[in-house]
Amino acid sequence: MVACRPRHAAVSYSAAELYALATRAARGAGFPAAQAGLFGGALVQHLSQGRDESDLMRVLDAAPSGPILDYALNADASPLGQSYQDAANRTGLPARLHPSAELHGALERLAAKTYVPATEASRSAGAGAGLLDND
């Protein structure tokens, strides 16, 4: 197992949590589902190897084109390209990862674009728990 020490924040996340968030963020940025999933895996590998987070921010800022689409087909020798290759090879992961608050916030803002807004019409059609939450 790869060791990963906190670099930026006291908050830690599991690899699965960050994979899901990064995938939703890429979808929110306008990328197709398949490429978004590959980006999620690459983001987890990128963080687990202690690579520069600015690479991740740069590709999200290039949406809806750019490296997320390109690396899905042909990863290069850059650090992010290596993260895509590591994700494909399922390189070992630490138990917890520690993204910066800036990166995590950017991912959450993009992921929020995929959420359906709560409206009276959606509630009356059955969305949400309504008045009875019997889970």
C-alpha cells in the first residue's frame, strides 16, 4: 500500500469518495460519462502519488475539451498522463487521500451542476423524501 501524508488539509477522503466526486465534477464540466470515469480514476492516482494538483485544475478549466478527452485515448508522459496510465494499471492506493480545500471545492462546484434542482414540480412527481421519510 502506498503511503500518503496530508499535504494541504486536515480533511481526508477515501479513494472511492474522491473517485465519485471527480467523476461527477467531470460530468458537470461537460465531459462524456466514460471520459469522466477515467478522469476520476486518474485524479485518485494523481493525488495518491503526490503529484501537482494544478494539473488537475488545469484540465477541469479546459472543459469541455482538452486533456480529459485526449488522455482517455492516448495518455502522454506528463504527470497527469502517468496518472491515467496508473489508473489503468490499478496501482495501489492509500487508505485516505488529502486534497487541498481549493481542489475539493472546485470539484464540488462542478459536481453540483449535475444535481437536479428541487422544484415543486419535481417534488410532486416523487423526487425527494417528501413529508414522509421512512428509510
